Amino acid sequence: MKNTDLELIINEKLSIENFHDYAPNGLQVEGRPHIPKNSDRSNGLPSFT
């Protein structure tokens, strides 16, 4: 998943249009352009293998 796609999903889930953001940069997702899916879903923690 692209980090920009994740940012859009988060913005939608949080309904950011309902909140005043005093910072001009808003919510940002930093890091690599592609975010891999979590392969270890049993405990909900990231898999670092």
C-alpha cells in the first residue's frame, strides 16, 4: 500500500474535516513510499522478519 493511500484512509476514518488543525501541514504519514501489510495477524503487532 502506498503511504499516501494510507493517509487518505486515516483521514476518512478520523473525519478530519470535523476538526480545526492549527498546524499548516496536517496529518502526515512518513517513511517509505510503500507500506507492506502485516503478515503476523495473530497478535496485531508488526512482523519484523
